[in-house]
Amino acid sequence: GMATPERVTITSDAMKMSDPRRLKPDSIEMERIVTVLDDTIAKLEMSSLIPHIIDSLDRFADMLGPEITNSLMEHQKLSNEMENLLSSSEEGDTVRVEEQQGSLCLLEKRLKCSVRNVLRLLLANPSLCQALKYEAWARDSPAEEFIKAFGEFRNFMLERLLTSPAEEEEKIQFMADISLQIKKNTEAITALQAELAAAIQTREEEIHKKDNVIKDLRNNIQDLTKDCKAGIQQMKQEGEKKRKEELQASQARCARLQQDIQQLGAQLSALVLEHRASELALRKRNCRAEMEIGNWIQKYDTDMGEKQAEYEEVQAAYAQEKAQLSLLTEKHAVLLQEYSQIEEERRIRREKEEQALKELATMNLAATRIQAFWRGYLVRSLCKSKRKKKKGKGK
């Protein structure tokens, strides 16, 4: 009776854990992390090939080029210095060992910088790296094991990244519930065993009854243990099955990503060739433009020299004309003063003429009026004399 609820709880939890769910991790962050790990693996592979390449440097010189060959020769010199310094430090006294320790640290930094420089030059040319992997395949056993271990670490990290936090927490909670259930069952078993021991000691007369009770309890415990083992085994099987499915999906995804990387590498190589051709055309155009600019500058200098000479001539003429202008300005000031005086005299003369004209007009008006008055007087006088003569004749 006690085992039934526990079996139901374990079965329901196991069914909950076995539900297929598609995970949706942050693809950008996952790709960044996986890219960093893949780049590290590539650097480890190339760095493990450096000693073999240096040993066969004559065979790889044409493939590597002068810059990488010189870097590898410099790296070989540093490696030889490091080996000589390490061998001499084992045989020297204490004072000399301390001095060599500082040299060793400095040489170690230079050696690390040399390795980084060589890797930078090699990884900048993916086709060269691929060719070196086929040619210089020999590696030391520790390096091969480390690269393999790092690859396993990369796959483990990828698997962890593909597992969502919710599922991880659910698995942890499920295991905690199982542990808690087992602990409770163990406590119940311990309590029942203590109760059984107390009952055996205090009630010997009920041994047969207690034996039956103990048998029932033991049967229940065995059933519960079997149910727990079956549930745990089922959970392990389902977890292993799910892990294999996720591993297959991850491997398929990795294969697709590798194919995408190869395609992108080919596109990159094509773009590099295209850009180099365009760069060469632009360089030619730039060279022609620079030649034209040089010709224009030379022409500009010649024109400016001519303009400068013309400007100096004009400047000399301008200075001469400016001197003449100052003389003419002085003469103009004198003439202006004389003109002002003449204008004043003309104004006074005009005013006098206008005054004379006004007086003449007044005199003409007065004369006209006097003449009119005189004519009228004469006419009236003549009319009066005529009337007097007519009256005398009539009488």
C-alpha cells in the first residue's frame, strides 16, 4: 500500500522527463562561442605543426613565401636560444641561475610573440593552412591528445549550449525529488526497523504477529526498491536515448556548418581575387590621376609665374597712376575751390539780374497801367469834346 503513491510519482516524473522538446538557444551567442573554440582548435593544430614545418623548411619555402619563412627562421632561433638557456641553467650556480631566470622570462615572452606572429601569418591564408595540414601531418603525441581533448571539450560545450536552462533545471529538480523520496523511504525503513526492534524487545509474546508485520514491511520495501531501480533504469535509458538523438542532431548541424564554412571560404577567396583586380584598376587610375595632377600643378606654376609678372607690371603702372591721381586730386581741390568762388560770383550776379528783372517788370507794369490810364483819359476827353460840339450845332 505504501509503495503505490511513490511508484505513481516516479512514473509521472519519468514520463515528464522523456517528453521530446525542441531547444531554442541563443543562436548568435552559441555561434560566437563555437567559433572561438573552433578558431582555438585551428590555432592549436597549426602551432603543433610549426616544429615539423621548421624541420622541413627548405621543402615548404616556396609554398610559405619569404615573410612566413623569415618568421619561422626567427622562431627557430628563439627556440634554440630557449633550449640552450634551459640546458645551461641546469648546470650553473645560484647567482647565474637567477640572472638566467630573468633572461628566460624575457625569451619566453619573445617566443610567445613569435608564435602569435607565425599563427597570424599562417591563418591569414586558409588555403596555405589546408595545404600544410596535408603536407606536414606529423604531430607529437601529447599535442595530438591535447587537441583531441580540446575537441571533446568543444563538443561538450556545444551539447551544453544546445540544452536549455529550463530542461537543465527540470533534470536537477527531478534528481533532487528522487533523492528526497529515497531519503524519506530510508528514514521510513529505519523508523520501522527501530520500531520492530523495540517491539521484539518489549513484546516477545507478539513475535508471530510482528513477524508477519515485518514480512509485509520487507515485501513493501523490496517492491519499493524494485520500483525505484526500474524507474531509475528507465530514466537512464530514456536520457541516453535522448542524448544520442541530440548528439546525432548536433553532428548533422556541425556538418552543415562545416559545409557553410567551406562555401563562405570559397566566396571569400573569389571576393579577394575580385577586389584585388579592382584594386589594381583603381591603382592605375590613381597613378594616371596623379600624373595629370602633376601636369596641372606644373601648368599652374607656369601660369602663376606669368600672372605674377603681369601683376607686378600692373602694380607698377598702378603706383604711377596713383601718383598721378594724387597730383590730379590736389589740382582738383584747387580747381574746386576756384569753381566754388566762380559759382558764388555767378549766384550773386544771378540774384542781381533777377532783382533787376523784377524791378524792370514792375516798371513795365506801372508804365503799362499809366499808359492805359492815359489812353482812357484821352478817350474820355475826346468823347466829352465831341458831345459838346453836337449840342452846340443843335441849338
